[in-house]
Amino acid sequence: MRKNIPVNKDLSGQIFAPTNYFDLTNTEQGRILQFQQEILQLVVLGNDYKEICEKVCLLMEQLLDNAVASVMLLDKEKQCMNVFAAPSVPEACIVQLNGLRPGPGAGSCGNAVFHQEPVFVESTLDDPRWQNIRQLAIDFNILSCWSMPVRSKGGECIGSFALSSFEHRLPSTFHRKLLEIGSFIIGIALEQKKVNEQLYLSSKVFENSTEAIMIADANKIIISINKALYKITGYVDEEIVGKSVTIVTSIRHGSNFFQKIWQSVKQHNHWYGEIWNRHKQGREYPAWFNIIPVRSKDGRISYYLINFSDITSKKKSDEIIWRQANYDSLTGLPNRNMFYDRLNHDIKNAARIGAGLAVLFIDLDRFKEVNDSLGHSVGDALLAEAAKRLSSCVRETDTVARLGGDEFTIILNGISEQRSAEKIMQMILMELAKPFHLNTKQAYVSASIGATFFPDDANNVEILMKNADQAMYAAKNNGRNCWSCFTSNMRAATEIRSRTAYELRSALRDQQLYLLYQPIVELATGNVYKAEALIRWQHPERGTVYPGEFISIAEETNLITDIGDWVFKQAVNQVALWQTNFNAGFQISINKSPKQFISKMSDWVNHLNERGLDGQSIIVEITENLLLDVHELVVKQLLSYRDAGVQVAIDDFGTGYSSLSYLKKFDIDYLKIDRSFISNLDSKSNDRILCEAVITMAHRLGMKVIAEGVETDLQKELLTSMGCDFGQGNFFSKPMTADKFETLLLQ
């Protein structure tokens, strides 16, 4: 336990207490004062702290004959002691002393640090406190040793100051006083060392900081600056020292601005923020300031430490990052993030003033065809030009944004009547329908536009966007190149689609799907050896659901692949049975969605082989649009069908962008004339001419023709006279179950 008054006992038990200065003789007092004066003069003059410690040692040796002085300090871990100053001690002795661990047997110095009190040993050769380093005393003739702890400013023991004598003796009152004063001065010197190092470090930081630093007095008058301030502001010392700190700030800030800053510094002891500065040459730039007051002991502000940096580059970088986060790099329009922020803001503003607004959702029609045929660089140029045309159709108060791809949105502020929005939408359609001259190439697109209104249709961003999207799809379904405004019926239809998508997931699992078969009749003979498999959904609540209500949803949700595979396997099982029981050449046609081609490679051919069926047992019906976008997987599967003998039919021929090129490129076996050409077929109609042309063309190309939607005997007779190969429709038979179809085959 540490004692309030350090004491020590020698082997005889004599107690040593701190020495009273007035117990000394006048001569001794004078020698001590001279000793103090010489050492303190070195301290005041700022001599190196090690030189001061060595000078203390040398002066002490002059005051005690036949002795040497030394200073030992603890290492950073406070575990070992090392010699710091010992000008008269042999190097070999220093080597042995270094690494000394404080403890009861570690000599005078080790005990002084261990017990944190003075230790005066008269005889090192037999004192137990020297038992661990006795050999050192013998080797270097150290017969007695007196040691004092050296303390830091906070009273922590940091080392020892010792006098080692070459004769047996104890310190006199005078020598104890010298040791006390010496250890105290050494403590001051070492403390000053820390202060000097901190001051030196601070001065280097001050001088070499990349931030401008200025120190101002309590009246905010500059008294010191660093080099960086010149680099940032252009002012040198003589131009700025003695001036107000406002010399570096811009006049764009009013007096109230700075009053609030200094008030904050006074109340919170700190202020940081952005201030516009003025360079010596007049250029203004943004700067980031930190202001800290330096207070005296009584709490009054004596100085201000002000540092700042030019943040022009950072502001530019932030601006670039902000633009990248909020604007589309291709068109320069606000992107999805910015659009949603503005729409939120505009809705709140419209609600506050009682106004309305319209949201337009715009999708470019046939843009993919431009990309695929003319290249992505032309497609990008078209999008950039489209953005300019859209912006030219609206006011400055409106917002045009690009959500992504070929989708654009517009906020029309202050629009409360549908008629006003319709005029703008019509203008947009006209602008986008104009040819796009892109370098040496020319392209055409149109647009489908959906519109919704706040607050009539919805009062929040999510629902408004959903409404506009639904209206846009309605415009596409209406033939494209038109606009459509949201109605409540669209919402109901969307809810039905969402519910259908959810329920469709369990329909296949719960065996709610089934197949019907419609005969495909050979017109010349009336024979039936083909049928088309048609899917139905027996919904537990809605009853029979036809494919037109759920196939597109199955495609959107990627359920079409599983449903298509199920249809295929059901049809294969059925055709195998009918080939065995009725006609070995019986065929069943199966519709295959484009999504099924692209989602994964079909294993239909392998399944046919496993069942031991010929490839011609199945006819795969595809649409014309599938062949317009010749995907690698599409080509691969069509070739596999050809090699396996699976026949391919083009369904609804004539309703898409018909092209003779794909008819020559792919091995197509059948063309199915769409029912829209058959429904008005008579001896004088134009449809007869079209049908006859299709039949003639198909036969010339080695294909057969199936007419869909045959409803009357006249239609059948006309098609037969034209040489049409097969007919399909309610005139012959409606789709029927497998058992009823078998009854038909038995007739």
C-alpha cells in the first residue's frame, strides 16, 4: 500500500524521512541553490531533456566524491527498467542493468520503483534487496546505493534516480536533499520532454495540414495562420494577420448568418458547416469550416481555432454522384428514383392547393425490332431523340422521366380534366410517329400511352403508377399507337388476373386442368385422323375457364412450361391409345407458347422415343411471331423436331407480320388459316381471294393447309373447291372429351 510520506529503513532499522531544507547548513543550502539554478537554467533554455538528465548526474557526482549517478526509466509496458542517463557508468555495467525488472531483490533502483519510495542501501554486498543483482555490485565495486523514485506530473512512478558509491555509507541530510531535488528536476525534464514532443507534433500538424488553419483572438482577429491557408485563399501572413476572420469569407452571407454561427460556438463550444469563401483574387468557392473556442480557466473565450478546406472538387463529385443516382445517363431525363421523388412531391403540393395532376406511362411500340435490326447504338440514339420529343410536348412545370428500357413517364401538373391530357397525348403520338433520322439510318416507332389522374383515380404514388401501367397495356391491346385512360374496370380486370395467377399455381397440382379434342377433318374425304388438343380449367368456383383467360397469365408467371409439358404428356398418352385402337397414323396437334421455347430446351422428342412413338404422332402449332425473333433455342428445337419427324404448323396464319422468308428457312408442314378469314367467307368476298392465295402458295411450297373456324356448309364447300386440305370448326364438331371423340371415330 502506498504511504503518504515515503520512508525507508536500512538493515539497522533506521528510518529516513523527507529532508527539511532548513535542516541544512548555510553552505549546504548555497550549494543546493547553485545546483538548482544550473539545472533550471538548462530547463528554461529548452535544452534537450537527456542532456539535462546527464547534467544532473554530473553535478551530483561533483557534490559526492567517489560516486556515480544514473537515471533509469520504465519501458512503455511498465515491466522493465533501462538506463536512460549515466554519463560516468561503464557501458558494460549499463548493458547488465538494462531490462531490470522491479522487485524486492532488484537492487536499490528496482526496489524504489517496486515500492515507490526512497531506498538507501549502505552495503550492497549483504543487503537482501540486492540479492538478484549482487554479481553486478561485485563486478563494478558498487558498495552502497541510494535511489529515489522519479515521478511524472500526475504522481506516477516512471523510473529512478540513484547515486552509487564505491564505499560503504548512508546519505547525509544534504545528500538526501540533493537526491530529492534531482529526482524532482528529472521528473520535470521528462515531463517537459512530453510537452515539447506534443508541441512539436502540434506545430507540424499545424504547419503541414492540408486544411487551412487560423487562430484568432477573442475579438476574432487573426493572430496566426498555416501554409495551407495561403494555398487555399491566396493570402500571405502580412496580408491577413491582424485582420478580421471575415476577410476570407464571401459577401453572399449576411450578418445574421455569421451571428448564428458565433452564437452556436459560444453555446455549444463547436460549429461546423459550409461557408462560401472569397479568394484573394475574388473567386468564390465553397468551404467546410470547423470552429472551436479555446477557453481560459474562468470559462471565458480566449482564442478561436478555425480550420477549413476548399470543397469545390467534393461538391463536383457529389453532383456527379447525385446526377448518376437521379438522372438517366442516356437521355438526361430524371430516372426512376427522381421520378418517384417528384411524383410524391407533386401529389403533396396538388393536395395542398386542391389541384389535380395526370400521370402518363409511355411504352414505345416495336422498339425491340429497331434494336435487333439496326443495332443497339441506333436504338440508343432513338431513345435520346424520343426523350427530346417528349420534353417538347410538355411544359417546364411538368416532368418527363425514363423508367428504363423504352418506358417513359410524364407528370402533368395542374391537369384536372381528361380533355387537357388527351391533347398532350395526341401530340406525343404525332411526334413519336414521325420518322427518326439516326445518322445514315431511318427508323419508325409508335407509342402506347396509359393515363391516370390524381385525385380521381388514386391519391398515392403506387396506385397511380399501377393504374397508368394498366391503362398503357390496354392501349397496346387496342392495337398500339394510341392512348387509354384508366377506368375502374381495368382495376377489376387486374384483380381478376392477380387472383387467377394465384389460383393457377394450384390448378395443375390439384388436377383441375383437362384436355378436349377437336377433330381436324380431311375435306376431300371427310376422314378424321387428326385432332387438336385444347386445354380447359375446371375451376371449383368459376366453372369452366377457357385458355384465353389464363394462358397469357401462365406465360407471365412462367407456369406455361409446366402446363405445356403436362398437355404434351396427356396428348402423347392419348395419341398412343388411338393409334393402337383406331388409326396407326393418327396425329394430335399441340399448341406451344413462345415462352416454352425460350424458358428451357424441351425434352418432348425424347419422351416420344421412350413411348415408342413416331415423331409424326405430334404436330406442334406455333405462331408467326415466334419466327420473327429467331432465338437460338427456337432454331435448335425446330431443328430437333425436323430431325425427329415431328411436324410443325403455323397457327393463325395471316394475322401477324407474315413473311415468306421464314417459310423457306424453316421446314413448316402446315399453315392454319385464321378463323377471321373464314368467318366472312363467301363466293364474292375478298376473303375468298386471300384464302385461295394462301392455299396456292402453301401447296407450291410443299405445305398443307388447315382452315380454322369452319361454321357453315358453304364455307366447307368453298374451301374444298379451293383445294384446302383440312377443315376444323364447329361445323364438324365442337371440342369434346376423349371418350366422346372415340365415339366419333367409331362412326
